[in-house]
Amino acid sequence: MTSDDRKAHLDAMAVALLLGCCAVWGLGQVAIKLTLAEIPPLLQSAARSAGAAVLLLAWMRWRGQPLLPPRVTWRGGLLAGLLFAAEFACMFSGLQFTSASRMVVFLYTAPFVVALGMPFIARSERLTAWQVFGLACAFGGVVWAFAEGFSSASAGPRQWVGDALGIAAAVLWGATTLVMRGSALARASAEMSLLYQLVVSAVLLALAGVGVGERWPVAALPSTWALLAFQTVVITFVTYLIWFWLVRHYPATQISVFTLLTPIFGLLAGVGLLGEPLTARLVVALVAVCGGIWLVSTRGRRVAVAAAPGGGSTQA
């Protein structure tokens, strides 16, 4: 598939890749929390970005791709990298003030940012009433699954700071997706788009970590290094590369709604790895999220096909 070969709806391959990414990201929530016990948040984020950047450069060199970005992509690439770094700074820092269940609810409002912004970039991605309803169902399912976190004891008097940082991270995540689609990065390779974000975020997060007094551990458990390696290789390199490729080739609104499955997978990881209970709330949430995804994907596909001359794609 070339950089200009875009599709108006998700196919089976895209759905499979999205489900795989969301499952890995759900496991990532467990990995991050366990790693935070020994490696502070900003330096942890910087390390995994730097490690993934090295892997990506090796991958690009092996494939014979240019390692220097085209001049036309500099502005969009640097902006995407800045937003990427700020998102993770907000998310990791916010977890110091609020609970993980509250953070994940705020963070996964990002698809609404994409849904609201995409019509200004691609007219073919305007939402229908059914798609809006699907988004609402999916997000409602996530809120329902994590509602127990709101009824638990307060995380402290500065919990509102963590909540605000969670909302900011969601906005930054959505904005990154919009920049990738609305700038010259839309015509760059997925590898180059990811490289911008990894390199810029590695530098900025490392500087921020040192600036606030974080220190790299002198020694850490082997399990901590294994968790950091999982974050670096699998999450930040493999799944992010797949994600950015999907964003460039499929409707961003339909892709983004799948990210609402990530916190559900996170709960499933908690059940399997941490012994957390499988509650009725989770079952209801899974039904709501799957139903919302079906509405956004199938209704959007029918509208696109019906509007195109001769049944062709309306994708710009």
C-alpha cells in the first residue's frame, strides 16, 4: 500500500492490527505501573522513546529507507514530537496525583478530539448521527467499567491536578493524530512519522526529568529491566509503528474509537496478572464498546459508499 493508497473503511487486516495494538497497550498499563516503582516517570518515558528510536533507525537502515527527514516535513514532525512528549509528560506526571482508573477515563476521551477535529481536515470523515451515537456508547462503556474508581477514597487534595493532566494528555493525543493527518507527515512514511516523535520526545522528556530532579536508578531488579524492554520494543517500537501506519491509510475517526478497547484490555490484564475480580461492569462495558465500534465502522462505511459516484470511495 503506497502513501496515497487510502481506504474509506476498515478492513479485516486493520481490525486485527487494531485489536492487537489495544491488547498490548492494555498490558502496557500494568508494565508502566510496575516499572514506576524503580524508574521515575519522565526518565522512564525518555528511555523507552530513545531505545525505540535506535531500533527504528536500524529497521529503516535495513530496509534502505532514508534516515534524514524531508525538509517539507520538519514543521509537522517537530510539532507532532512536541505534542507526543507533552502527552506522556502529562499522563505519567498525572498518575502521581490521581488514581489510574480516573486517569484512563480522562485519557480515552482522545477519540472525541479526533472526531471533532477531523472534519476540518478531511471532509469525507464527517460524523453521521449514528457514528456520534456509537462514540457515545463506546465511551459510556469505558466510563461504566471504571466508575468504581470514582467511588473509591480520594487520592488526595491535589487529585484535581492529576485529573486535569489526564484531560490535557487526551487533548494532546488527539491533536497529535490530527497533526499527522493535516500536515506534510500525511505523505511521509510511517517510520519517519514515528521517528520524529520518538527522537523529539526522548530529548524533551530526558531534559524535563533531569530538570525536576529525577534520578536514574543505580540498580534495579531484572524484572524492572524486562518490563522496560517490553515497553520499548513491543509497545513503543512495534505497536506505535503499526498505529501510525494505520492512521495514514484508514479513517482516523474509525481507528481512534478502537482505542477505547485499551482500558478494557487493561482490566483483563489486571484480572489475569494481578488477580483483580472480573465484574459485571466489565461485561457490560465490553458489550457497549463493541457495539459502539460496530456503529462507527459499519455506518461510516455505508455512508461513504453511498455518497461516492458509482460506489467508489469518497476518501480525499
